[in-house]
Amino acid sequence: MYDGVKVIALIPAAGKGSRMKTERNKLMVTLEGRPLIEKTLEAFENHDWVDEIIVVTRDIVIEGDFRKISHRVQGGDTRQESVARGLEVIEDPEAYVLVHDGARPYVTGDLISRVIEGIAETGAAIPGVRVKDTVKKVEGNRVKKTLNREELLSVQTPQGFKARLLKEAYGRFGEQAVTDEATLMEMMDQPVLTVEGDYRNIKITTPEDLAGIKGVNQMKIGIGYDVHQLKSHRDLIIGGVKIPYEKGLMGHSDADVLIHAVMDALLGALGEGDIGQHFPDKDEAYKGISSLVLLAKTRDLMMAKGYRILNIDGVVVAQKPKLAPYLLEMAKNIAGVLCLEPAMVNIKATTTEGMGFTGLGEGIAAEAVLLIDKEL
Ligand code: CTP
Ligand code: MG
């Protein structure tokens, strides 16, 4: 509800996605772990002012759980026809209707709010961004004229209208092919307000659009290295697994050399110094503590900074004992604490063929690299 008015999102998602040239419909392409269309729907599902979602589909099935979806409508041959079919199920003439392309998954809550406030003001509101390129009118491959960029706006969706206006527009001019709803408003001399759009709110149309989106993420890489001495009368804990052996690793905490390497890699990627700065070995609080607890604290720091892990690769360097039987469990422990799919964590072991301190069994070393990213 916005100011006592019902707000309905109408999402045309019945296209073929032919220009994307993917086998699956472009709306089902995986984006951040779920189908693109679900990312689009989520923006409306999570918006406090939006009461209902009407989704128009043909080739795809939406499996996600969306409480606000009130109608699933069968799409038509064109986008315009799909929108018209969705509009038919709207009864309340005073409702605000937000028509939004299923193929624009990067719509934000703020943008949706701006459009809704625009409808309250004028009855019709669309988001737009200034054109960055110089735009020319052409005939074939000949330039006819240069358009004044100051007067141009590149418009997006959601386009918002009072239901009564949109129904009237479709009733009177719906048979004429147009590329957006606002054009129909112009045909009936209805003023349309423009509100600030968002350059990231692109329509996913061709393969470059997906490649471009990935580039908006900021990636960072981190490396971690740790060594502990092997001594009698200590448990051997590596990657959170207690391994039967005559010796264990010395340290202030449980001396989990692999977890320390992973933590250092993560702190490094975050630009947060190292493990010694965050968890000093002088601090009694960390005496004998499970390193998995410290890893969880490092994860919380990462999440507070808005990053997520893309993958981890680690190696434990030990002459003895044989670690192969425990590697999967180590990866599972790390993935569990960091809330990752197990496949995103890879842990290996190697000996140094009897050479050096690891080869002589004086200690165990571990190294880890990982990649993090965040959406900018
Ligand atoms: N759309 C629709 N019904 C149609 C055609 C398009 O609901 N008959 C929807 C699309 O699913 C998309 C939005 O309208 O969410 C914008 O259309 P577009 O980007 O052109 O998508 P497609 O038509 O699927 O792609 P293409 O034109 O490359 O086939
Ligand atoms: Mg199309």
C-alpha cells in the first residue's frame, strides 16, 4: 500500500529471448545463484509498498516462492499483448500499476519508490537516464542530423500508471505497436513525469549484457600461509578435523594451521591485515579456542563489509600423517562455517618428499588462496 492505494507490479516475462541465443530462455539464466526472473521478482516481493505481483509467462515456469504473486497469466505474441493480458485481471481502477520487464533484474527498491511517488504526483511516471553517447538520426548509413543530447532521455521500466489511465490507453490505442507504455500516454495527451532512473537497471537482451553485469562486481584475492610445530601431548586438528596421530600442533589456540591460512587469506583479501592483529595470541580469550570459531568471526567481518567468497583453494604440507582420508571433511567444515557450497572449497595435501622442516616432521604448514567479490 502506498498512501492507502494498492500497488500492483505487472511483469511481462513471456518473451522468447531470441536475441540472447542461449539454449534456455534468458529469464532462466542463472544470476547470483538463481534464475534471472526470480531476481527481478524479488525486488517487488521485498518492496513494502508493493501489494501484488501479476506475472505473465509462456515458455518458463517460476518455481520460487513469491507470496505476492496474485495471478499467473498466459502471455501473448508481443510484449504489448502480454501486458494487455496482465492488465485484464486488474479490477481496481485506482490501483497503481508498475509495468516492469522481467528481463531487468537489477531494478532497485529505491527506483521502485521513485516511480510510485511519481504516479502519486502525475498519474504516470517513468524512470530515465541521460544519454551518454551522441545520438544521430540516420537514413540507411547516412547521417541526417545530430540530436541535442540535453533533450534526450533513455527510458527504462518500471513504468507506473494509475490503472484507470493505463486501461484507457490500452483500450484506445493498444492496437498500435509501441515500444513502451508511456508512448500510449503521449497519444492521449496524458502528462508523464520522468524520475531518476539507474544506469545499472539494464534490460538483459544480448549476451554482452550478461558479461557486462559481471564486470560491475569488485573482485579481490587473498593469500594465507601458516606454520605450526609438531609436539607430543597435543591433539592434531587440521581443517576442524581431529586426526589420530602421535603428535599435535603447538599454538595458543587449537593451532589449526589450515583454518589460520584460510583466515589470513580472507583478511588479506579484505585488506584487513592479518590474523595476529585480529586475534592476538596474548589474549586469554583465544587460549585453546577452536579456530572454526575464529573463522566464523572473520566471516562476519567479511559480511559486514558486503563481500562474499567465490572459491577457496588450500594445501596442507605435511610428511605425516596421511591426510587424504580427511580432506573432504576439512573442505566441508570450512564451507559450513563460511556458508558456502562444498564444491566452492578445495583442500589438498602434499608432502615435501622428506625435505625441509615439514619433510623432517618438525612441523606442518598450510597455504590458502581465495577470491571474494561484492556488487558495486
Ligand atoms: N515479453 C513478453 N511477451 C512477449 C515478448 C516479450 O512478456 N511476447 C517480455 C520479455 O519476457 C521481457 C520483456 O517483455 O521480460 C522485454 O522484452 P525483450 O527484452 O524484447 O525480451 P524477449 O522478447 O524475450 O527477447 P527477444 O526480443 O530477443 O526475443
Ligand atoms: Mg522482444
